[in-house]
Amino acid sequence: MSWTRPESIPFPSVWHRFQAKAPDSDAEVSYLVQDLPEDRYEDGVAFMSRFFPHDEQMNQVLGLASDSVAMKGVVQLWREMLKLKLSVVCFREGSPEIVGLNVLGVASKEDRDDEKFASAIFQTIFDTIGYVSQQANVFQRYGVDRYLNAMGLSVDPTFRGRGIATEILKARVPLCRAVGLRLTSTCFTGAGSQKAAARAGFQEDFSITYGELRAVNERFVFPGIEQKPCKYMSLKVD
């Protein structure tokens, strides 16, 4: 992750505003999606640690949240990605409470794909995502040398069912335009995130069921979700 945010782009910047229901009523309220400020990095890590390991289905079936070594590796990766000043947070207008967060980074052709972690669980998750991304072959498919990717999207359960994940994903378009990236691509591992991505305009590049993944590598075993798909999806930014 050697990419550097252009100094000409103000940080933090607001990338998207939208209206959605309040958490405690049907009233429409204003939300915004902006860069996660540096003084909120640890709040962001705490937010992701509270929800993402429990909610994302790969993490659930492998027991990521209960593996302290795995969680240490995940948190370390998040902290490194936050330093790129690309991750976006959703707030209600006028409130400091984190509604949702997407940890973002930049994938490039030069990246190594043999990174090793102390936890077998996190290694399996990381390698599965790596395999799916390789099959999507987005560098050749879209003719780019780098693209905006992600390692975790979560919305506070209090705010779910309001389309907020979709709005967070939409914010990637103006963000990419500003920092000079022409593509955003991500491994969407569950039905909810896949639907949110499709609503935000992402197209499917590659899909494989978790059962089919076991034939690829004997470590890729995800009990109980064998029939469900794991998808790599992309959105071109003009």
C-alpha cells in the first residue's frame, strides 16, 4: 500500500450527503459520508471491531471474533489502511456518532499476494479474498494499474434497513474522482453487501460459492454457507 493521497485534496472532505430514516422514527434526517478524521481512527477501529467480526458471514463461520490472534491481525491491517486517508465514515448531520464505516485502500499490480499472518483463521480469510480477486482479474479486465478496494464495511445495527450501506458505497465515486482512481472493486462476501453494491452501481466480475472454494484449496472451508456466493464486484469511475 505505497499509494499516497494527493496533498491538493482537503482532508477530511465530505463526499456524499443523503436523506434516510432516523434510527428511532420514520422521519427523514440528513446524513453525510466523509473521510474518517485522524483523531477518530481509534474510534473507527473500535467500531469495526465491535460489529464486523460478528456480522460478516465468513468471519462468523470461522469464529474470527473469538480468536484474539486473528483480531490482532485484522486490527493491525485496518490501522495501516487508515493511514492512507481514504476510509470513509457516515455520520448524521451534526452528530459525532459513527453510523457506518468503510475501511478503504488501494490495490496495485505491484502488490505482493503472499502476506503471512499469525492466525490460521485470518490467513484463510485473507487468502480466500485474494483468490477471488485474482479470478476477477480486474487489472486486465478494466485496463488499470490500481484501484480502490476495501477491507470491511459495517453499519451500526441501530441504523440498518435504511440503505445506508448503499449510500456509503456511492461515496466511492466522488472520492475516486478526486484522488485520481478510475475504478473501485471489492470482494463482497454476503448477500446484504452484494445487494447494497448492486444498488450502488457495482457490476459482478466473478462469483463462486463457498462450497466451490473448498475444491480450490482444502483450507477454504466455510461450514453452513456452502451454497452461498462470494462475489468480486466493480464500479468504473468516469
